[in-house]
Amino acid sequence: MTSPTTRTPSRFVRLARACNAHRWRTFFAWLVALIALQAIAAAVGTKQISSFRLPGTESQRAYDLLSQHFPAAKGDTDQVVFRARSGKLADPATKARIQRALQRVAGDKLVGSVDSPFSPRGQISRDGRIGVANINYRQSTNDSKVGPLEKVENEAFTARSPSLEVEHGGPGAEIVRFSNSNGPSEGVGVLAAAIVLLFTFGSLVAAGVPLIATMLALGSTLGVITLISHVVDTPDFAAQLATLIGLGVGIDYALFVVTRFRAEVRAGMDRDRAIELALDTAGRTVTFAAITVVIALLGLLLLGLSFMHGVALGAATAVLATLFAALTIVPAMIGGSGQFFDGVLREFDVRGGFRFWRTKRRIGIPGRAFRARRAVKREQRRDDGAGWRRWSHAVQARPWLAIGLSLVILLGLALPVLHLRLGSSDAGVDQPGTTTRNAYHLIAQGFGPGTNGSFLFVSELDRANDKEAAAKIDAALKSDNDFTFVTPPAISPDGKVATITAYPRTGPQDAKTTDTLNRVRDQLVPQLERDTRSRIEVGGFTASNEDFSNVVAGKLPLFVGVVVLLSALLLLAVFRSVVIPVKAALMNLLSIGAALGFVTLIFQDGHGAGLLGIGTGPIESFVPVLMFAIVFGLSMDYEVFLISRVHEAWEKTHDAHRSVADGIQTTGRVITAAASIMVLVFGSFALGDDRVIKEFGIGLASAVFFDALIIRCLLVPAVMEILGRRAWWMPAWMERRLPRLAIEPEAKPAPEPA
């Protein structure tokens, strides 16, 4: 019969017992899930998008009119750019070589038609050395597989020779480039994390547990993302971004569980009980931390941008999968590794040496005395933690100095955000040597920088085949000094719509091009609509980017407000304090601002861009939004890890000064290790070829670095010292009505029933 004082084991304790008791079943369940998901994903394939719809915007209305009234224009268009290294393109041998290659391209089943540089719809520069052929696909390149698109590219490249350069640009070329950009980022990140874990634990087995758990979770996640891509719009970088986030948080979540287990074992607890307590304490903490990250990521759905759905769901899946791995596979592997978890050599030393299978004699391993001395010193350092306590006392002794220094550094790093330009980087900032970048610069060289960022004017005519109205629009654009070339009007087969393409004097990333767009939309188009009684929509690369920025800016307050409010409510319920959530939100916004400023400094202003092998340009409009969601969630992770231990000490002592020092002492080492892993994992993604992934890698690595080094080591202890007991204040009426979410167990796990 159960004693009245015996508490029912928590769900975390029961989960730990089940996974520990059924170790191999748990491991093989994950393995089967991984294989099954990958097999299904391979069978159905990935459906990615690299262009995005913006419902309700002017540029989207222009594209919708185009697709409705120009059926042949539904497919995407690529460019094949030719440059004669000697002579001219019209030279007989060169021209014949180009035409043979384009005939091969035209015969491909993906291609609807090809406009040769020598045809009326083709382009040849004034000096006759650069020409552009248009490949008109039968469908969107998003609906095509990489292999057939790469085949089209290789067919165009058959024209290459020592005297003729051939490059490929456009959406199809970008898909091929992205699929072939296999930088060593993921492998380098995992290797760096393994080294940090090995130094942290001093055991190969203990270091391997977080890595194996995270790899199993990420492998399953990538299969799920493939399936998600068939349900919601999923951009090409969604899988890499989910991998980046999953690697960072997954290893960290497993690290915190393993660290708590080892701490309990060193304190003399039975290993099975230590597994249960680790999951009942650290498991609760990482669960709460993961929930805050998922809330921030799912907040992206509030933006109303369809392509963000795949990004949000994919990243959230990665976080949940790594959390579940930390709560299941980690206890199973800890229990299964037995005494070897603390070190293979150490366990052999305890047993008297190594023994071959089915033999009795043990062979001593050299260096036993050295390993014993090193183990004693390591345990003393862990138990002491005096370095972190001394640091906390030093900061708490001069809190205003620490706050002032922190704010100067963080606000100084955030200053570049004041001149942040949102947009979309074009092929001109692709990796040097890529064919997409070469094609971009050749087009700009031969026909002007504005050729890469044309304006598309789509006019819905008042009367069918109203050529007079179309001619008026054409004449007005040709007389505008901000355009270098304007194509003749093209009227749709049903006569209801006319299109005109105008090329600005400046490139698509130039701020003057955006100024031209705004002037045309605000002044020129309204006047033309009155004169011609037509409805005119302006689309094109620059117009789409500007519309995207406006959509994001309009939804940003709602997105930020909901994410901050929900996260603050969770902190309020857990820590029973009004001050802690406000402090956490403000500090997280500081780290986000500093990280965005750092990204602006590199990718827009160009400081250090050469080291990364990238060109400068505006920051992608969706990068700040995604960075906010991810960084806010990750910053909440460290807030929860640190404040939970401070809160635990406060509940025991009600000594505010001592509680902060105890929290820093117990979490300083593990937070440093966790932050180091995240910085290395995120930073390693800067080694890849894709500019967007580089932005995320540098941005997230810098955010974690600033958060762990400046905010957690300086700002938090200083602010908590000044607040003192007030940090834990909550009105009595709120205390009574607010639900209690326990992040620490109320009692130790109940023993197994006899």
C-alpha cells in the first residue's frame, strides 16, 4: 500500500524509467522511424519553391494578370549569356556553334521555346561581343526536378570553347546552383561540437551521446520536411535552416540532460535514479526552453506569407524532434553505456585492465596513474566552480559599471541597423566563379546594370486591343530619363492586357532604383491611368522586393507582440515574477539588435565580406524576421537555464545576492559549453556557398555569442543584483490566479515499488 507521503512519479520520471528499461527498443524505434521517413521522402521527392507569392500586392496582381491573359508566359524564363573572347558573336563559326547548342536546348522536353540572340526577341550588345538567349520553360522551374534542369544547362554549355564563354542565369540556373552547393558546413559544425563535448565531459562515450541523439532526430526531421513541402510552400533553404537550428539546440538539450545526470552521480546517487532525476529537472527545463523556441518559430505563420509556412514548420519540427530525442534516446544510451559512460579507459582502469572476449587475463593500459590524477583535478574543478562564483561576485560588486559597459557594447553593435536596407540579393552576389554570377555581370556589362532588374508594366486596357492607350504608356516611359530602354507594347491574345518592359539606369540593388519605382508608382502611373482609363500594375524584381518589405513591415508589430507576449506569460507562470519576463524580453531584443547590426556590417556594408567570398547588397527582407524568431527563442533558452537555477536557490534561501552567485556558479560551465557549440555549429554554415545561409549562420552565431558572453555573464547578474528581492515580486491577486508551471520537481522521484 502506498504511503500518504509518497508522491506519484512525474511523467518525466516515468518516461525516463521506460526508456532506461527498454534501451534497445527505444534506440531501434528511432532507427526505424529514421529509415521509414527517409524512404518515404525519397519516394515522393521534394517540392521546393524559389519564388514567392505575395497576395494583395501590386507586383502579384501584375503577375496574376500576366498568367491569366498570356497563357504561354506561365513558365519561367532563363538566360544563356554568350561572350566572344575574340571576334564577334556573328562570326560564322561562333554563330554556328551557338545555334547548335540552342537547338539541343530547344529539343529538351522541359523547354517550350528558345529565343536566339540573333532572333528579333534576342539581345546582342552594341559591340557585338555579348548576346543573350532566352529559354522559355513549359512550366515553373519549381515544378521541375534538378536533374532535367541541369541537363538543359549542360546542353547550353556544349557551346563553350576557348573563344566563347557561355553562362547560365535565371530561376532554373539558381535551382541547379543551390543543389550543387555542397559546402562542408554541416560536417565542420558536427566535428567542432564533438571537440567541445569531448573537452567538456572528458569521455568519448559521454560526448557521443548528444551527437547520436541529435543526428537521429535531424535525419527524421529532414524526411518530415520533405513531406511538409507537398502540403505547404517550402523554399529551397528550409532544410538547411532546420538543420542549422536542430544541430544547435539538439546538442544543447542533450548536453543539459547529460550534465545533470553526471552531477547527480558525482553526488553519490544511484545511476538509474540519477537518470530519472536528470530528466525530471533538466528534462523539464529543456522542454520549457523548446516550447519558447517553437512559439517564436510558429509566430512566423502570423506574417501571412505562404513560403514562410514551410520554414516555420520545418524549423519547429527540428526543435521538437531534438527535444524528444533528448528525453528518450539520451536516457536509453546513458543506461545502456553503463560505467563506460564516464570514460572507457577509466572503466578499464577500475576493472584492472582490458580483457579480450572469452579470456580471463586482463592487460593493464599504460598511463593509469596520470589518468587518475587528471580525473581528481577535473572533479575538483567541477565541484569547486570558484571561478564562476568569483566572476559573479565581481560583477555584483560593481553592477552599474557592468550594465553601462554591456549597453555600450550592445547598442554600438546595433547602430548599423539604423541604415539597414531590406531587399533581395540578386545573382550578382552569388559565390565567385558560379555561372549565375558570371551571367549577371555579363548582362550588366553588355546592356547596363538595370537590365538585371527590369520593371514590368502590365496594363488592363479599358477596351480590347486599345493600341492607342498602350502607345501612350510606352511613349511616357520612353520619355522618362530614369529608363535607358523600353520595349514595344505586347498585347495579349484576347486583347485585354498590354505589357511593357522598362530597364532602369541603375542596378536592382541600387537605392536609386527603389526611388525610381516609388516615383513611378506614386506619380507617373496614376497620371497614365487617368489619361488612358487603364489599370496599370508594376511588377518585376525590384517591385516584388519592395512589396515584400512592405508586407513584412506591416505584419511585424503583430508578430513581435504575439511572440514576446506568449513567451513572457510562460516565464511569468514558471518563475512567479512580473519583473523576470520584462527583463528577459528587453535583453533578448538587445541581443537581436546587436546580431542584426553585425549582419548589416558584413553583408550590406562589406566589412569582412571578402573573407566570406560574397558581394555586398541589401539584407533579404525575411532574414530579420526569421532571425528574430530564432534568436528570441534561443535567448530564452539561456534565460531559462540560468534563471531556473537562480530561482531554485532563491526558493531555498530567499537570499537574492547568494542566489545569483549560486546560479552563475552551477550553470556557468555548462552554458559556456552550450554556447560554444552553438557558435561553432552556426558559424560553420558560413562556409557554405549560399548567401542566405551565410547570413543566418553569421547572424545566429553572433547572437548566441553576444547573449552568452555579454548578457548572461555581465548584464543578468548586474541587473539581478540591483533588483534584489524585487526581481521576484508578483501581486498577491496574480499569484492566486496564475496557474503554476513547475520547472523543478516538488520532490525526488519515488522509489520503484517493491
